[in-house]
Amino acid sequence: MTLLTTSVITHLYALVALWLAIYGLNSFILALLYLRYRHAQVPILPVDWSALPAVTVQVPVYNERHVIERVIDAVAVLDYPRDRLHIQILDDSTDETTQLAQTRAAMYREQGVDVVVLRRPHREGFKAGALAAGLCQARGEYVAIFDADFRPHPDFLLQTMPHFLAHPRLGLIQTRWSCLNADYSLFTRAQVLALDGHFIVEQTGRQRAGLLVGFNGASGVWRRRCIQESGGWQSDTLCEDLDLSYRAQLAGWECLYLPEVDAPAEVPPQIAAFKQQQARWAQGSVQTLRKLGGSILRSRRLRWGQKGMALVYLTSYLAHVLMIVLLLISLPLLWVPTSASLPLGWLGLMCLGPPLVYAISQRRLYSNWLWRLRALPLLVLVGVGIAWGSMQAVWRGLTRWGGTFARTPKFRLEGKAGHWTNSGYRLRANDSIAGELALALYAITTAAVALAHGRYEVIPFMLLYAAAFGTVAGLDLAQARAPHRPPSPPPRD
């Protein structure tokens, strides 16, 4: 190995490790911001029924026959003046979801609820297109948005709308996602661990410290004028929610996050669906970075700290790319004699940032928080193991605009009840399995070479990589081959 090659590999390793450490440091910063501001509660405002404005509730839907009736039932009984509540089911479905939605909507219209099912002649723009089309027919000054798998509590609007009346420049309220099927499996518990960390620690820390906050796509309320003045819903990214919320804040609108207000929803029980979801978010966030990165840096409204944290958030899926680069250069690095003396060991401490975020969120939400942290090892393995699919999605985000909005299938799972293996929405094994298995084999090979060279400090990391990619690929294959379960017998009287 030439001196030049040795120098390039060494410096590349140091650069990648340092870049990865920034994301770990970001988690520590958000945890500290949360701890600093956690007692700064948003006041509960009194509800003046006579002053409540008109609200349109939008539910974008695409082939959701398992959950469409549940979400219509939930939004139809929202505790809000009937003459000021307008519900739109934005249905782009191609299956029996449409008939189920129309029948349910007709039932509630007979009860005096203003609920309509709107269909488009084409699915142009996917979710962003559906929301934009619905907005043209919306009657409300404010727009609440829920995905099809959500089941909002009846008092959702009463807990959110008074804040708009008290703050004229408030353009968006985001609330917390809770989970309907957290206890369905260890895999769903691992996902909820990550979601709790995001919604309790990260979103709270960002908003209360004055950083930019991203809309999570559902369980939120927009001021209609904010949407319109910020450029409206646009489909050139697969994260239309993140895109619009950042454009709104760059335009001077305020965002409020209410962790005390929650709306329950489902997390996917299938690893293939989870990987598909994460790939969509990875592609969309990188597209948003390309679209708005320059505007963020040039903004005169934002301080440099706000700009830096916003860019770290938009580039967060690049961490998966860096993980793979770090893995691939670890093997040739073993032949560099001086690599053992690289002062990079302390950077491993940054890996403790995300677990700290998860632990704080569990401590905040649950009395049995230590028990819930049992899902952390699986979350770590899955978080690393999806890197191959995320890297491909990042590349798509860097090289193209828009793309196909691949929905995350929902199966109406609540608690431990329900099953998904009989559903036509069940996904096949994800096509990233081959890459994941190849990376697992590469990590094992690197660990064996490290053992032969006496580089024992490398072995744990390589075994982690191998276990992570092997776990994700193995779980995907196992679920793809899972047998269909017989339908549950009807309950006896």
C-alpha cells in the first residue's frame, strides 16, 4: 500500500468518524435542551366556544380498507361545534376502501356531521397533491391533518385551536404521536422507543429552544393562510410535510409543539414496510435539503445556531451512508500500521447520545420505563441494519426530484390484537436484502482479519455491523415466509 493511499484511507476514516460524531453530539444537545426547558409548560388556554373558528379536517387516504372506518369514526366524533367542523376524506384509493369510506361518510352525514369523500381523476402529486386539491374545497380557516391509521381523541381540536386565537403569527401546531400497537411485538416496541425519543425529547427541545421544527405529516393543525403564503403543498420532495413547515418558518411563521396532546396511530409490524417508510423519509429529507439548504444559510431571520441545527436535521439520514463508508474502509485500514494510534476512540462516546434520548423519553412517559428499554438492543440493530436501503434512498434524493410515494400499509392492529399476514397489503421481502447480507459477510470478514492482526478493538464494531445487517435481512426473510393465519373466530355472546 503506497504512502498516498495510506494517507487517503486514514484521513477519510477520521473525517467520516468525526462527521458521524456530529450526529451523536446533536442528540446530546437536544437532550440537554429538553432537560433545560422541560418545565416550561405551554399554558392550557380556556375554550371560548363562541370564538372557535371553522376547521377542516383532512384525511388523505390510499388503499386503507383495514383502517378507513376507524379513522372516520374518530374524526366524526371530534368535540367541536358541528357548524364549524368540515371533514374531508381525500381518497385516491383503487380498491374497496372507497366504498367503505363513502358508506361510512353517508352514515355520519345522516347524523348531521359534515363529512365528504373527495376523489381525484388521478393521483398526481400523491399525498401533497391530495392535500392541495382538498384545500381548494376546504371551508375552514384552519386545517387539521390525520393519516388513515390515526385515531385522535375527541378533545384534540379543543386542546389546539385556542392557541391559534392567542397567537396571530402561529402557523402550525404539531402534537405528539402515541401508539396503538406498541405491545404487538418486540419490533413494534423498538419503533415506539424511537418515536418517543423524537416526540418527547427532540421536538420539545427544538421548539422550546427556538430551533426550526418539522411537521411530521399528521396529528397537526395548520393556519390556512400560513399554507397559502408559504407556497402551498408541493410534491417535488417526498417529505412535503417537512418542506412546507421549513418554508413557513423561513417566511416568519411560528410553530408550536404540544407534547401533552397526543393522537394514537399504528407503527408497521413488518420490517419491509418499515424499511420502505424510512427510505421515503430519507429520500424526502435529502430532497428538502437540496431545495431549502441555500435559503436556510442565506436567511436573515435565523441565527447561526438555528441554521446549523436545521442542516444537521435535514442531513440526518446521511449518517447511514457514513456508517457504510466506515465499514468499507475498516478492512483496508487494518493494513495501515499507524491506524491503531488514531485518537478517535473518544468519538465512540457520541454513540451514547441516541440511547440517552430514548431513556429520557421513557422515563418521562412511563412508570415501567426500564422494562420498556428492553427493546433498545433491537432498535440499535435495526437502526444500523437499514443503512443499505437508506443509502440507496439518499442517492435518489440527491439525484432526482419527487418520486413515487410508497405508502406504509396499515392493518388495524391495537395492543396485541390483530394480524397482518392474511392481508393483501402485506409486502414482499424488501429488495435490499442482498446488499444487507453482503455487508454482514464483509463485516465478519473484517472481524476475522482484525483478529489475525491483533486489532481487537475493531472486532466489537464489526460484529455489531454483522449482527445488524443479519438481523434486518433475517427478519425480512422470516416475515416474508410467515404463513397466513386463519381468521379469528367471532366472539360468543
